[in-house]
Amino acid sequence: MKSDRPNESHQFNVLALLGSPRKQGNTDLMADAVLAGAVGTGASVAKIYLDDYQVRPIGEVADNSRMRDDPRKDDDFPALLSQFLEADIVVWSTPVYWYGLSAQSKCFLDRLSSYFNHPDYVDRFRGKGHLVICAFGRPEPEHGSWVTEPMKAAVERLRGIYLGDLCVASAYEKGKVKEMPAVLESCRALGTDAVQQMVVLANGG
């Protein structure tokens, strides 16, 4: 079945999903830097603060993922899903909360269960690029794996392309990454590289 992923002349759309309730917090600032890097390649970018929307936890769904209906589609999720599906690259931006993604990010991810394998949607998930950025207060860098490892598995299940990640330790205070210019520069480079990877893939590379 043919994917509707773009060709090389397409203007790539990059969407950042912000999982932190803190605006201008560390993962928000990192997402801004990633998007700035993408803009430098000519991409179109957008950002969604998930905490601004009513996205309920997943309801009971059918065992067969190809036959599922979303029992809670009367909230804000369908509108957010439309933006997600239009994106060529999704930036998952979340702090590490209690050894995992934030509740806002995890709730959005869970709700995809009603759609990712449905015949009406499956090709719109296929071949989408995904980036992951996270920040946490602990100094041990391995704490980032609480976010990156589940997300690698999720992207594979969504039939997407894992384009990379960047996790920052010792970033507890709000806006701490402002004091880490190398981190923000790495985020910009990540955004640039992600679009360039997708261009190569679109060109058959």
C-alpha cells in the first residue's frame, strides 16, 4: 500500500507536541530551538501545548485495532489528531516525570490506539518522522531512557521513522537550559538534521 509521505519538493511540516504544563520551561525552550533549526531548512513549523486542551485518557476500545472507534472523540483530541496527521515530523517534547513521559504526552500517545491501525488512518501514520527531546533534574544521563526507549518502541509500532533524540540532565529549574547554550545549539542542529533526513528519504535515499 502506498504511503502519502511527501516528495523532495514538498515543504515539510514539523509539529512539536509540548507535554509539560510549564510554558517557557526547559522542554519548551528546547522545542523552540528544534523548530528554529527546522525553519532554517525551509520547513513550516507549529507547536501545541497539550496541557491547554482537554484530552481525556483512552476509553475502552475493541480488541481488534483495525476495528476500533474512539469512544471519547467528543473532546479536543480529534482536532489535535488532524494536526498530528498533517505533520511530516513530530517533535515529542516532555520532561521525565516519575520514570516516564508526562501524563499529557502519554495520554496523547494512548489515544492514538484508536486510530493508528484503522484502515482509514493507517497510511497517514506510515513513514512519519519522529524526534524526542526531554529534560530532567537528576544528573545521571541514563534517566533520559525512561522517555526515549518507550518512544522508540512506540514509533516502530506507529510505522514511523525515529529520527533522533536529545535528553538533558541537571535541568530541574524552569528555564535552566537558557544557561546551556550548547544544548540549545544541539537542539537546533537536531531540527535541521531531521528535515534533511526526511528530504533524503523522500528522494529515495
